[in-house]
Amino acid sequence: MKGGEDLPPLEMPEQGDKDRGPVMPVPKGIRPILSKHRIEVLFWGVRDLKRVQLSTVDRPRIDIECAGSIKQSSVIQHTKKNPNFSVLVKSFDVELPENENYCPPITIRCIDCRNFGRYVLVGTHVINSIHKFMYVPTTKKAKAALQKLFPGKDPDAPKVIGPQVSVKVDDVAITMPDERFPLINKNRPLAINVADQKKQKTAENKRKKKSLPEDEDDLDLDNLDWWSKYFASVDTLIQEHDKNKRNDIIDPVDLDNQTDIPMNNNQGTTPYGSIPNGDSKNEDDPDYNPKEAKKMEATLKKMEKQDEKRTLKGTAKAVTLASKMSPKAQRKKDKAKNTTSQLKSISSNVGMFINKAFDMGEQEAEEEKPLTRDKEIFKVYPFELESVPEFNGFTDWLHTFDLYRGKSTGLAEDDESRVVGKFKGSLKIYKIPLPDDIEDTAIGGGNPQLGLFQGLPGNEPIKVLVRVYVVKATELHPADINGKADPYLVIRLGNNTVNDKENYISKQLNPVFGKCFEMESTFPMESFLTVQVYDWDLVGMDDLIGETKIDLENRYYSRHRATCGISNKFELTGYNAWRDPLKPTQALAKLCKDGKIDGPHYQPGKVRVANRIFTQPILANDEEDGATSQEENLALSVLKHWEEIPKVGCKLVPEHIETRPLYNPDKPGIEQGKIEMFVDMFPMDMPPPGPPVDISPRKPKSFELRCIIWNTDDVVLEDDAFFTGEKMSDIYVKGWIKGQEDMQSTDIHYRSLTGEGNFNWRFLYPFDYLVAEEKIVISRKESLFSWDETETKIPPRLNLQVWDADHFSADDFLGDLTLDLNRFPRGAKSAKLCTLDMLKTDGSVPQMSLFKQKRVKAWWPFVVKNDDGEYELTGKVEAELHLMSGEEAEKHPAGAGRNEPDPLEKPNRPDSSFMWFLNPFKSLKYILWHNYKWMILKLLLVTLLIALLVLFFYAMPGYTVKRMFGA
């Protein structure tokens, strides 16, 4: 049998496209319009790659795929030695829809290149929206078209600083005229003056210092330290929070959805775009295209309406702020709505109105808030530094992409467990070719025609000195059975670990650490900082309360200069000494060099950077220190307003404290507390920095309060005499500051019939006091079985109580008096002048501080609350308060009560204080005469008158008869 001869015949289908039907092209109205785009990729490095198939990832590679095109990075030869790529920038061209909504996603894949040609997928990351990586250049034609449509609009002018922008009055304040009526041409340098605000601030401070109470002392600069700045900064944060809260209540305009229209943008989308060339030409402009001009005109009109709406909102905000902060005008919502309607009718003068309203509101706000006494402050952020809008997470040119493995479930907890590493890099997508008249610059200040990732620093390993300052933790989650925790810190930076277990803080949920940890690290291998808070346990393993992680590499390379915060004032010594190894002039020169801009050029009282001129008055201190100090202050003014420099300007990180949340990996998404800290980084190849800032907690000072109870008067009488039924009291006085442990009592003044008591008794109260926090520090064991002492802080309050002693029953409470040693009412000179009005808290009663007055002797009232909740006067006490430091108390000792040394005389108490039968006449005197004095006098007078009348009528008949008979 030959092959195939005996097989059954098969019917094969006919070859052809008869049943397929015609191919219909996608209509032009539906099909996306494609244009050629270039994708520039910055391959920086990979971080924290986990094992794949039980093997470490040693030779990774990154693939970028978009629209079917793939661009591969170079291969990292050894991730442990250097996890960065050798070739930083690569690019490829793709066809992308002009409408971003139709653009395909970008896929980032990490591939491990192993031996024998094996390639293993490590993880992937998908970018679904490419909007934030799109770049649209700003061109001269777009600005020229804007000038034609809106002649008063100056694209080069910086945005107006309105009332919604907070500008510290002692900084360089940039006040621009109304943008509808420009006073400065775009090609002229912009002059920025701060002299007026400096003079205004000085005048305000002088006026307010005169209005301070007499007991307010001047600021002692010698006693100021870092904590002085901290508490002043926290007070400023509280004031700003209260002001913003009042704004939310009173302001009728919703400002949450306001957006600023950037005038120049070298990173993202600009509102102007570029006008494409057309075939039809115009007499005025040879490249004029009517169709494109109409589109641009419609777009710009829409922008103008939005800008005008935003300006009106800012004006309403300014007027509301001015009226709200005025103590003479209490405005309500209905009036505020009327104000908004009135603003729309005066939109032509909106810029001038903003400046006037803002100046008025700022002046009245300065009159309303208390004087800060010229303490230097820094910025306190109630969140992490990456969440500050001005810094944009420090992703200005370097982004971090998480690499995932496996299928996404949509749950955040599962997504975190799927992370197998991180890719550091960035993308820039733009239409090519770029226009010739582009005005933007590259990230490093170069020509964007040659690439947008120009002028970037090298990614070679670099040694960095890192100082981690941990101030305190707040609201920690309890870790012990007693509802407290014993926290301590653990700092991890790469292979470096610092365990501060020996210095744990006992039984505290709001511990004050005040620690500085200094470590040397090598970027990028040791760039992730982890700050952990553990709970110390006597037996067993210590428990992790929470931790926070910081990517130091993004901060180090950021254009916002997050290495060391910029202080508000340049000083070489003192509590506000400059921390950065580079002085302001050196830092400014480096920024200008890196950004490839002209400057700085110094002249007396001013400095020019690019097309901006910053002026500042010459202070007395600057004249004494010479021209160098003047230049440093001028440079510092420019650094604090670096965002106003065109093209390369951005907000620089100020001196600050950030508040970071703590999380436990075992309890994802649940905050375990907060930690206040800041980080300084200094490259080792630069000049060495100064010594670390001392932020160690303040040690309390020893004080001793000597309280002498001289007399009491008008004390209510609670007891009845057994034989006479007369009201009386057995009076004694108790006092304490810390509590039961230092409670002291006078002796008993028996059988006081008038409410008067004589004691001459001294109380002694030694305590440790924190002057800055105005708190007494108490260290004691909570129970007999406690392992160590617990530190608590209480206000410095002297508590005095008057009691009636009983022999067989509990003593009767009569009244009390609480004096805050920092602020309490001035006493009365006599018992008659001592009234309930002395305890008013409405500001009508003058207050004093014993820490400043040191010694006072006066009368104060004892009070008690009745059933109606009102205070009743139950007695008066004459006391002498003498506050001494621990050293003074040792030099001049005194005995408690009436004991040696420096004893007090025994009081001269009335004899009626003893048994009535030992001296009945004296007792009758105090029993009858004191209470019935006027009644007895009236009875005597009436008796005398009656006796005279009786004698008159008795003798008158006899004398009458004698007169009649001449006898």
C-alpha cells in the first residue's frame, strides 16, 4: 500500500476572502490624532530589591515600554556596591494621541540579568496617566499673542502676593502693583523693598512694649536657648491655626479650589502653549494663523475669567480678614455676603483694593496679637515635610516608583506586601520638534533643545554626614497594662543602628527626647532613614510602638535644598546660630551657579539676582559688623524668596520641625502616635559643619516657696457652744503645691468667736520648676512595686484651705484659695478691702507673677461654691509669699511652723479661745459685746431716758408746790 492511496478523501476549505467582508476604516472624527512625541527617561537607580526565586537580585535592568516601543537601561553590575545606573538619560520616539485621555499607559519592568543568559522578572509598575510627565514649552509667540489680546497682562511678572499668602513681616516682602496696571516693564529689574515693613514692625513693637504691664520684664537674651525658639514657634503655629479657624467661620468665599496660573514653567504644563505656524498670513504678523488665533483667543479669555474670579476671591478674603481682625468691627455672615457683592462692582480697582485691605488687616492683626518679644522662630509643620504643598514631595525631578509582583487586589494592605523594590528615575514626554523660540530652561538650567535632564548632579556614591534630631513624641499608643509606655528610640540608617534603650523614659505617652543622633552614611546604599519608637519591658522582648521612614536621597538631591533649613536671621553665635556650613552668600552663589543665572551682585543695601533687585535697610548691627554682615543678610533675604527668581526659582526649605506619624507594620493604616523631628545632611567633601544644636530637655531649676500664714478674718462660724449656743469655729489652714506629699497645716485657733484667727505659721515648699514650660516637675514612684520613678508635670499652683477642727467627727471644710504663681491677683492691703471681686478673670483685676515679684504680703479671700454654682465669701487670709531659688534657700534657711532657724513669734490670741469658765468676764465680753454691741448701747440709752423721765415726773409735783407757796 502506497502512502495516502487508501485514505478517505477530505474536503478542504477554499482559499479566499469571499466570506470575510470589507474592512471598514475608523472614521476620522473617532480615530485619535497621533503626533510624534519623545519620551526622555532618567534612569537613576533601584532600591530595596527583594529576593526572586530564593536568589538575590544582583544585576537588574529597567525596561520602559510605551505604545509598543521599549527602551532598556544599562545593567547594574553589582547592586550592593552601587545600585545606580551608569547611563542616566535615554530617550525614544513614539506616536501618541494628542488627547491625553487616549494615551496608552507606560509600563516599567525590572529584569534581573542572571548567568547563562537567563532573565527573571522582578517586578512591574504601570503608569496609567501620563499627564504629570507631559511637558508643554512656553514660547515667545504665545506671550506675544497674550500681549496682543490683553495689553495689560505681563507674563513675566510674578504672581501677586495677596492676603491668602502668609509673609512674615521681618522678611523681604514682595508687594506687586495691580496686574491690570503694571508699573514695571517686563525687561526692567524688579525692585523688592523691605524697609517700610521693618520700620512698621519696630514702631509697633515699641508701642506695644510701652503698653505691657509693669510686672513684665524685658527679654533676657542670655537665658534663651533652642527651646525658647521651639515654644515661640509652637505659639505662632497655634495663633495661625486659630486665625485660620476664624477665617473658615467668617469667610463667605470658598478658597479651597483656587489654583494659581503659572507664568513660567520649565517642568510641567504652561497655560500659554505654542502657536503653530499657518499658511495664511497677516499684515501685522507674518506667521499669523486666523484659526489658531481664534482658538488661542477663546482659551485665553477663559483663563482671564478664571483669573478675574480668583482675584475677586482674594479680594473678598482680604476684606473679610481686615474686618474680622478689627477689634471695633464684629462682622457676621450676612454682612460678608454683602461685601462680596460690592466687590464685584469695583473689579476695575481690584489690585489697589487688595493692597489696602491687606495692609489694614495686617496692621490690625498686629495690634490684636500679643507681642512675641523678638524671639526668633522657625516653621513647625504639623505633618511630614513631604506633604508640604510647596515641596511637592521632593519629586521635582526624581521620582520613586514602587515595583509590584503578582496580581493587584485593590487593597492597600495587599499592595504593600506585593512591593518587591523601588525604581528611582523620572520621565519627560513632549511633542517634537520643540519650537525654536522656547523660553524655558532644562532642570539644571540648560537649553531644553539638548534635553530636559541637563545639569543633573552625578549619581556616584557620596559620603554624607546625617544628623537626626528627635524632639519629642506625642499621643503614643499605650503598650503596658497600666495604660502607659516606656518609650525609647532606635535609629537605623543602612547598616548603622543606634539603640538608645538605656535612656528610656518611664511611663510616658508624650515623652520629650531632645536627642541628636549623628551618623555617617554613603548614598545611595544607605539612604533610607528609619526612626523607631520601642516600649521598654523589664521581662521579655521590647515591643515596637511605631516607626517612620524617610527617603534622604530625594531630599538631598532636591532643588528645594532640604539638606539644612534656612534660618530667619543670620547670626554666628547664640541660640539662633547659623547651622549650615555654607553662609548665605556662599549658598546663594552656588544656587546662581547651578541655575546658570546672573548674580548675585551686591551694592550697599541691595542685591541683584537675575532681573530681581532685593533691597533691605542697613541695621545698626550690620553697621557695626561691617559690609560682610550686610551681604549675608541680603543673601539670606534672597534665599527666603528664591521662588520669586524666574525660571529656576523654587521654595527653599526653611528651618523647621516636621511632625511625622508613626505606624506599626503589624497594624497597617493605624496611626500609633506622632514624632517631632528634623534632619540635617552635610556632604563630607564640603567644609565641616559646626557642632550639633543642643536640643536636650531643659533641666528644672530648684525653688523654695515660703508661705507665712499670719491671720485670718471673717471666717464662717460652723460650731455652736455647748452651754451658750454661741457660734464659733476652731480654725486652721492647710496648704500644698505638689499634693498630699507636701501638704502642711497650721496649728488650731480654738473657739474663734469672730472668725479671726492668729497663726504666724510658715509653710516650706521646695520644688523643681521648668521656666519655659511653666510647670513643676515631680519625680516619684507610682506604687510600692514600681521599678523606677515617673516624671509628671503640674502647674505651679499654691492651694490654701481653711477648715474647722472637730474632736469626734470629721473636720468641716470652710473654703479654699488657689494661686497660680505665674499669674494671680494682687492682694488687698487690709481685710476690709478683700472682696470676691479680686478673683475676677475678665482682666479688670491686676495680675502678678511671683517668679518676678519674688515676695508679696497681702489679703486674699477664701471662697466656696454654693448649690447654685456661685462663689460665696467664707473668709479672708493674710499671707506672705516669698519665692527663693535653691541656692538662696540654702544660704538663708528657715524653719517650718515657728521652729528654728528664723523662728516666728507666737500669736497673741484672745483669752476667749480657751474654756469659758477660766475667765467668764472675758468670755462674756466676746460672746455678748462683740455680737450685741449696738443693741446693748441702745438699751442703755433707752434705760437712761426712761430713768430721766421717771425722775422728772416723780420730782415735778413737789417742786411745783414749793414754787407755788414760795418755799
